[in-house]
Amino acid sequence: MKEIGLTAVYVKGEYGYTAYIQELGGVVTQGETIAEAEENLFEALQLFLETETLSNSAESPEAIIKPFLSLTRAI
């Protein structure tokens, strides 16, 4: 079984942390603490994946959509 790895980057700023997924442009969020930024990042990733699925299916009316992969957080 192949494992997919994503890298979370946390940058400390004046008002907390900015967080993003290094491999996926567009998955960016923030939080007052690293824990809050991490929670927000997971939600941002979920929204990103849902949006990508919807936009890709809208491009092709003949698209067949079915469940493929389920990711769970290992924390």
C-alpha cells in the first residue's frame, strides 16, 4: 500500500501562526496557536479537496464520480 505524505508548514507572525500545506497551493489558514492553526489547516484541506472534486466534475458532464480515498488525521 502506498502512503501519501503532506507537509504542514507553520510560520510564526505577530498575531499567531500562518499554516499551509507545502505540496498543495491554496491550502492556507491561520491560528493563534500551532494547535489552532493545525485544526484550521485540516479543515482547509477538507474544503480544498471538496472544492477540487466539485470543480473537476463540473468540467465534464460525462464524469463518473465514486469514492476513491479516505484520509483520516493521525493525531
